[in-house]
Amino acid sequence: MNLHWWIELFSADNLIQLGILLTGCSSVLLLGVPQSWQGWQRWKRWAPVLGLISQPLWFLLAYRQEGMWGLSVLNVAYTASWMHGVWLNWGTPILAQRARKRIALKVENPSLL
């Protein structure tokens, strides 16, 4: 192996693709975890986070490759989808927990009604 091979291996495009491979594929694999794998269900909520982390790499790849306007449009749609997944897995449970606390306070202190 010569030095040129190592330089090509760690080029910007290859590093971008490696980042997409690690984050994007991990997110899709986590989304596909079946319900029967009980130990993996808590990891499933991280799928949209990993997908969202991969989006800047996709935008960078689309920017570096001229004429890839379709990929840019698709990136916007995927980013919105991953953001929705983050909201469902992380935002909604926090709001539900706060609502349960408020209801519990009102039951304990009827004067707050």
C-alpha cells in the first residue's frame, strides 16, 4: 500500500460517506427493531436522533456534487421527517410528564382549581 491510497481513503468525500453510513444506517436499523426484542426498545427512540445527525452530511454531499438538486429537496423532506420523529420520541413524553405532574398537583391541592 502506498501513501496515495491512504490519502484517498481519508478524503473529504470518503469521510462524509463514512459518516452517512454510520449514522444513517444505524438510524434505519434501529427503526426496524421488532417489538419482540424487549431489550432494544429503549434504543429505538435514538433512531431519529441519529438520522437527524446524518442530515448535515447529506446536505454537504449534495452541495459538493453539482447538479444534485433532487438530493437537496429530498434532504429537506428527510430532515422534516427526522425532526418529527425526535419530537414524538423526546418532546411528547416530556410534555406528557409535565401534564401528569400538573394534574397530580391539582388533585392534591383542590384550591388550585
